[in-house]
Amino acid sequence: MTPLLEVVGLSRRFPVRGGELHALDDVGFRLHAGGSIGIIGESGSGKSTLATILARLDDPQEGGIVLDGARDIAGVPARAFGRDPARRAIQLVFQTAGDALNPAFTVAQNIAIGLGLPKINAGVLERVKKVATEVDLGHDLLERRPHQLSGGQQARVGIARALISEPRLLILDEPTAALDVSVQATILRLIDRLRRERGLTLAFVSHDLEVVRLMCDSVLVLYLGRVVEIGPVSEILTAPKHPYTRALVDASPGEGRGSFRLAGDTASPIGSVRDQCLLSARCPFADDRCRSERPALRGVDVRLAACHHAETIAASR
Amino acid sequence: MTADATDAPARRRLPRLRVRGGAWSVWLVGLFLFLAVFGPMIVPYDPVATNTRVSLQPPSWAHLFGTDDVGRDVFSRVIAATRLDLMIALGAVLLSLGIGTALGAAAGWAGGWTDRIVSRTIDTIMGFPLFVLAVGIAAGLGNSVWSVVIATSVVNLPLYARTTRSEVNRRRSAGYVQAARLSGIGSFTIVARHILPNVAPILAVQASLNIGWAILNAAGLSFLGLGIRPPTPEWGILVADGADFLFSGEWWMFVFPGAMLVLAVLAFGGFGDWLRDRLDPKRA
Amino acid sequence: MNALTAVLDQPSPPPDTSPLLAVSGLSISFGGRIVPTVQDVSFAIARGETLALVGESGSGKSIIAHTVAGILADAARVNATSISFDGIELAVDRRAVEALRGRRIGMVFQNARAALSPTLAVGTQIGDVIARHRKLRGRALREAAVEALAAVRIPDPERRAKAYPHELSGGMCQRVMLALAMAGEPDLLIADEPTTGLDNTTQAAILDLLAAEAKRRLMSTLFITHDLGLARDYADRVAVLHAGQLVEEGSALTVFDAPRHPYSARLVRAVPARAATVADLGGIPGKFPDLSGTVPACRFADRCERAVERCRTEVPRLDPVPPDGRVACWRPLV
């Protein structure tokens, strides 16, 4: 079966003082139609950069994004992608905070932007109303301004805007990070319902493992721009093989919360530390090999993990 | 806890020290606009007709603001000057608003070389003392209304270009702008239709605050004998003429046009303030 | 050292079982509003205990914390039967808390970087606070500041003491703020959403640290959060607030596993960690009550499927729930 999306060797570097920041370093994954992948990482992991590149708002320096096994859309520059026939297939839902919606436009206009027309005629209004109903947004709100809406309603507007152009792949960039837990619950249920009703394929960017566990069937864990572990959600979140994933799992609140912690904070390396495991400075399992050889992403049971000691770590739990 | 930490949530509003723009400024601006349109029709005397028999008369019921050295009615001249002064100020502000916004938007959106060129140009203009620059431009362009308009608008350009640049730049990566790009909307449309409407209130406030300054600038140029020539009634010229007679006791030739000028500057300043409160989108 | 040994050798006095902080009948109103934003809230924190105040945004949890800390804006009208801190009455004289804050009452809140002075090295800021409590100067003071940073597990504290807030990550800034709060050796720490906006691993590290410090120093903590899941993990007891009304109080595990108030039950259902599938998740139906208008007696009534007429006309009594909880509901869950 041809995957809907196949991402290969994606790299994105940003020039910074003193060298280059590897925001994404050789990132790849496959996503089948109707599937959903969680992209997990903390601040600085490159997860938002990945989301913007997948949505083709930004260009990678290297790598391919193959849609339907047919076309590599990574080659089309982001500037020109607006006119590309594949444009409508991919949409992005932004984090609900501050400037996700245009304060100068009404809710209806904000949704209509998804069609590329902030002008509302009868036909557009019909489609706006239809998608508003779909996301449980009352039609009486359509003439309001975004700031008059609650956080949950704003999130619905953002989702409606993305859905109005009937995309097949929906990328969600932390859509509920700014919301209260109780509002998050309703929005997650909404996204899940829309996914089933529309047969959407999801790429769900989040820093919250529990959200990814509920929303996705596979998960990709990013650390400082590199994939450290990727595979089925059920395997990775219950039995992580990479120490970073394990630290994430143990830090996640809940009944089975563990006590494994990493030392220090995430610090982006710039320049000459490429030939090592980027976690080596914080990892209790690190040895000389970790500090001198970059671990390759390799198969460990049904998943891929980038750790020299994946087997030892699995056994130590 | 430190002072910083404990003070933060209890931060109180400081008393405002400036004049609050209120309805009074709206009425005054309305009055000035009325005078600009109908002034020449309602004045009691021809503002340029001389009558040496009544020269240098102090204010009276016949001549509310007195008469000047060649017997022209100061009241009529002050009122008639409103149209020209407002036209110059509005023209200059609109010109600098238009060009400044376009330049600033291009620089703020495109970044890179466009930004560097625009920013350096703006910095160059800012490098001069503004009024001296205006004097230089007006002198170079010769004596016409246009030279005053252009000189005033050039020195105002940085205000609009800088504001627009930073406001556009700040919104460049906003979610709603990215969403518009996702829908295949072109750069020009995004800037013009999606970003600028959010910047417009800020610019409108600046423009109305700036009109008062532009009036003062234009009057200053004519005061120095640049741009507009006598006997055309213009506040700067009237003040300059009146200044010659101030010390010989004929104060009215100086005081009334001067007061009019101050009133106009205050009115538009207050109006800008009032507009700022009104246009805050979060208050709608 | 002899004096100290003598103290240690004495038989320990009976443990003080009176609560460290007891708030009763607290109401807070803001001008122009008909109904009080916080209505008749009572709770107590025992010595060494962590109490979580849990609720959605608008529930009044932060306002209550600010009232206890005495940093509420002047516009608010505070009415309370009693706010008693270790026997000191704070409700009568609002200035009484000034003497306690920074010494016996410490505070940390979200966005620590904004709460630190951007123009001073963090070591200097901590030193300033330490100097207020202990007679230290010069090198000894600098060393004490480095020690304080080490105590909140900041790696390489000597170097970090010279850093400015903008050079530190959000997690590090929060640790610095915690060190500042700890410098006064408080008996009560008010933690107002201290980890909002931080990564999960950082959140866990900060909250672990908070819990460890609280345990080590027998410090009480008032922990403000909107996440009942976090409250369950880190608090001994929780008090659930809805629109300014205390709806349920009890031990964290009991409230989480067997909530008695329909609102608490809804909050529990919203916690992702507790749900097996997305279908198990539940939000809270209806609209948050508009406190600028009139509201039903139980402010949750309009959102509650169990509501009866009485809920709209009579404010529910706080009834005891075995073993040690309380619930304010006319038709509690069983």
C-alpha cells in the first residue's frame, strides 16, 4: 500500500551566531491514509519546524516529502506552493493563542480564509455555515470578532478554517496547548470525530504524551531535531527503548508516573557536536561511545530507536 | 519574595499626565473642517483687500481681531487661512502616510535587502534635524504650496515607514497570516487585506496626531519666508507679519493667528488621542 | 554547638495539629458586578500539607491565592470571617500580611522570567533576598546565593549565579524564582500555576523539587492548577472551585478516584491520562456562568445534568463526606 505521505531525510538548518542550528536533522516517517502520527517533542525539538515544513510554509534544505507515492512536493518552493494542485490536500491547524485568528475579520471571514477568499458571498457563506455546524460552532457567532469568543470557540474556528478546503492531511500544531484541560477534552473529541467522519489523516504535534496516546496510532519522538524513537503508540509509550522517551513517559502526570529524570535542561548544540548522541550530556546511561558516535535509527522489536543501549535500557525498567 | 515578584500582580495604573482627548477635540476638529470648507464664504471682509484708512486698528466689533498694517481684516485672514493650512497638512500627512506605509510594509514583509535599503533611507532622513531638513527641501523646491507639502511629508515619512515596518514584521508569522498563505493567497493580498487592516488603527491615530505637527511645520516654513508667499493668508505668514508689530504694541496681529495655530495643533492632538481609544479593536 | 545538642536532646513537643492557614467565609467582589467573584470559600492547610486549588480559568483560584498573599488589586472588595495564618489574623488587618510575605509566606507563579529583574544577575537577586533575612555580606553572601541555586538543583550554580534571566531557560528561571521564595524559609509556599508553559520533563522536575523541599522543611504548599491530574500527583488534598464557589474538598486520591460533585467528576473525565480512549474523555457542557449578570444559587446548575429546582434557588450546604472530605451539592454522586 502506498503511504499518503512519505517523508525522507528532511533537514532544516538555521544560521545563528557561531554556526548553524540543526532544527531538523535527517527526519523521516511514513503515514498511511486514515492513519495518525503523533509528533512529540519539547521546546527546541524542531516539532513546529517539522509542522511548518510538512504544511509547505517553509522549505527544507534536504529531503523529500512524497505525496501519494507520486510527487515530491519538497522540491516546490514554499513561495510557489500556494498555486500547487497539492495545496488543498494539506492543511494546518495552529495553536490557539493570541494571533491564530485575524482580529480584523469576523469569525465567518476567518473561516473563509481557508478557501483563499476573505470575501463572503452567498456560496461561501453556505460552506462556512456547513463547516461551522460540523465543528459545533453556533451560527450566531459567525458575525462576531475572534476576541469575543472563548478559547474553545476560537479553537473550533481554527479547525473550521482548516477543514473548509476539504484537506486529506490535517497537521495540528499543539491545537490545545493553550486551553484548560476541560476545554481540551472537548476539542480532542471533536478532532477525533471529524477524523472518523471525514476519513482524515492526522499529523498531531504535541508535547503531551497522553494526548498523543489518545489521538494517534503511531508516534515519532524528536529530540533537538533528530528522531530518537518511532513506532506504534502502544509500544513506545508503554515500553520506551530510548532514554529520552523514557524520561518523557516518566514525567507525564498520571497513575503510572515514574521517577526517571534527565539531568539539566535541553540545550541546542551549535556547530561541532554532530558526531555524538545529543542526549549524552544528560543521560545516565551514556558512555564514551555515545559521546563519539551518532547512534543510527535502528530496528528494536517493532519500532525504530536511535540509542546504542536500547536493549539495556529496555531491560532496566 | 523579591520586590519585583510581589509588585507584579499589584501593578497599578499611573495617573495620566497628558491632556485627555475627548469630545471637545472632535467638536474643534469639526469646527476647523467647517471653516476650511466654508470659511472664505462667511468671512465679513475680503481677506486680501487692503484699506489703508483702517490700518492697525485694535479689535472692535467691526474688526473682531483688529486690522493689519495695510488695513486688512485679521479675523477674515485668520479664518480664510484655515483652508490652505489644513490642505497642506492633510496633503502632507496623506502623502507620507501612503508612501511610508508602502515602504514600511514592503520592508517589514520582505525583510532582507528590501528591508535594508528602506531602513537605511529612513535612518538617513532621521539623521537630520527634521525642521532643518524641511527648510532645505522647501528652499530647493522653490516657492509653491507643493514645496511645503513635499517638504513636510518627507520629514514625516520615517514615522509611518517605521511604524508600519515593525507592525507588519510582528504579524508576519501570525497564525492567521500563515493560514492565508496556506490557502494560496498571494503576498500582496496578504499584506494589504490581512495585515494592514490590523495596523490601520495605529496608523490612523498617528496620522491624526501628526496633522497638528504638520500644520506647525508648514506654518514654520512660511514664517521663514519659504513656500507660500504673502499676501496669501496663511497662519505662519500671519504670525510672521504680526511679529514685526508685536513690540510696537499692535499685539492682535500676532496673538490671534498664533492662538488659532495653537488651537489647531491641540485639537488634532486631542482628536488623535480620542481616536486611539475608539479604534482599539478589543473595545468593539 | 552545645545549645543545639541540648535542644535536640529535649523530648519533642507534641505535634502542632492546628492548621497553618485557615480561611473561612471568604468572599471577593469587584466593582460593577452583582454577584461576588469568589463566594463564601473556606479551606484550611495543615502544617507540611499541600493543598491544590483546582478549577477552570475564571474559577477564582488565583484571586484567592493573591488574597492570601495580600497582593490583590485595590479594586477588589474582600470579605472574610477569618483568614488565620499560624494564629495571626489577616482578615482584619490587610497589612499584617506584609510582615509575613517574603518571610513566612513565599510565592512562585507562572512565567518566572517576567518576575525576575532583567538587569540583575540572578545570584545578585537571590543575594539581596538572603541579606534581608540573614546577616551576611560580601563573599559569604555570594556563597549563600550559590548554595541557594544548588539547592534548587541548578547545574553549575557558580556560573549560573552570574547569568541574567534572559540567558536562562524557562525551567531554570522557575528554579531561580523557587530559590528566591525559599530564601525566606517560608512556612507556606503559594505556587500559582508554576509550570504552565514549561515542558513536561521540566514540569516534572520542578514539581518533584517543590515536593521534596516541602517535605524536607515541613513546609505547607498552596498549589494552584487547572489540571486535576497534576493535583492528584502532587497534592495531599484538593479543593475544587467552580465560578468562585468551593464545590468539593477532600484528599487528592479520593476526589480523583471517587468525586462526589458532578463538576469534580467532569474535571476528572477531562484528564487525558485517565482516559483509555478518546471516547472516555469528557468536557464540561454548557457555558461558564457569566458573573457580570445573575447566576443560579449553585453556579454549576445550568451546566449540570443532575440539577433540580433547589440548585437554582438555594446555595448547597458543604456537607461532610467520609472519611475527611466535604461536598457542596444537593444531589451529590455516590
